[in-house]
Amino acid sequence: MTARIDSVCRLICELGSWKVTNLQLQKILYMSQMYYMGKSGGTPLVDARFEAWDYGPVEPSVYRKVNMFGANPIRDVFIDSRPFKDDDPRRFAIGEVCSALLPLRPGALVDITHDSKGAWAKHYVPGVRGIPIPDADILAEYYSRDAR
């Protein structure tokens, strides 16, 4: 069962002590989706459609919700969120990704998601929004990264 995207976003922001920017949230959300899919045999973390934008993978509904904060930390706008139980494997996966990625600078997150062999690069067209990144390609990127 997929998690509510607001719940995942809120947990990422909580784990980042509410110092997470829109760019950071987008990258960590994408990598959380990839990691969970890889660890769960392809089951998505969230029912979302990531798109290939100039600064990497973006989930448009999340972007619309938090873009008002610009490069500033996001405040809690995730009204549809529900807390994860402590033993929820989705919570664990998000925590693993956050532990690895929250300490990184935004530019490093962009570099990670702009992997030339990754799903974003496969679908990216400069200056064009709305190009979906299929879940199958996100999962393939997980396996490609895992093999390296």
C-alpha cells in the first residue's frame, strides 16, 4: 500500500528539523521512492508521477504546494498527512534515505539525481516540463545504482 505523499513530505521535513527546502524535498522524495521500490520488489512508496524538470525529478503536486517558500525552509503545509507507525517499513526506508541525503548540500543532491545513466536523464528535455519518469525506469535506476 502506498503512503500519502503529504505524509512522506512531512516526515522528510521533520527528519530535517524543518530546514528542508523545496529542492531538497524533491530530490529526497524521489530517492525515497527509488529506494523503497528497490527494497520492496517494485512497490512504489507513493502514488506519484515524477517528471523530468531542469533541476531534476519533480513531483508537480508537491512543487505547487511548497514553491511559495522559494529557497527557504518549508513550513508545515502537509494538511493531509498521517503519521507513520514506528515499525512501518516505509518510515524506515524514508529514514534511511534522509540519513544519507539530508547532510548533503543541494548541489550534491542535484548531481545525484542528474546521474547520466539514471531515469531523469533518460527522459529529460531541456526547458520542457510535464515529461513523466515512469516507475519502471526509477526502479531500473535503483538496480543500476545498486550494481555499481
